[in-house]
Amino acid sequence: MANSDRYYTPQDSKDAVRQIEKLFNKYKDAPLTQELVDYHQNLVNRLKTDIMQAAKNENVASRVESIESMINVMTRWLQIRLSGQPFNGKMAGFKFVADNAKPSFKRRVHKIKGGGNHRASRH
């Protein structure tokens, strides 16, 4: 197996930041192990060094800000999880979004003849 198949190579800093956000959201609720903490620290270090430098070289101020906000969220995640608390949220748009931030709507399915629209209201 070639080394290039094993590792993901981002095209630019935006690509790298998106990939890290996706990875973070996958493992954020996993039980803490030393391996996970090391992996997480590695991702944070990559953000602080290579990816931050790439964003500065690309001259995109908003990307540098989003990288800094990601670093803050990820370091806070580690502190919260190490203190034994659950992390109630995820990362979206490179920022922390609480689980209860989005409204959830109840939806009742009516089985009326002609089942085209499940959200048909019956007055």
C-alpha cells in the first residue's frame, strides 16, 4: 500500500480545516482514551503550526480567525472531557454549536387518504 493512499493530503488550508472539523465531529463523543487524547493533541498542533502557516501564506484573514476559533473549541473540548463532563455540541462552520441551539420541531404524520404530504394538517 502506497503512503499516499494512507494519508489524506489537503489541497489548501480550507480543505485541511474542513477535514479536521469532520474528524473532530466523529470522535467528540467517543470515550476518552490516551490514544484519542494524543490524536486530538496532534490535530490541534497541526492546526497551530502547518495549517495556520498555510492560511497566513494564502493571505485569508477569515480563515486564520476560523482556525483560532477551532483551536479554542478543541482545547475546551479536552478540558471538558477530562473533567468528566459530556461535550454537548459539535463543530459547525469552524465554531462550537450547542446541541440545544437549533430548534427541533415535532411532526405528526397523518394517515389521510392520498398520502402525498405527510405534514398535511387536518382542520
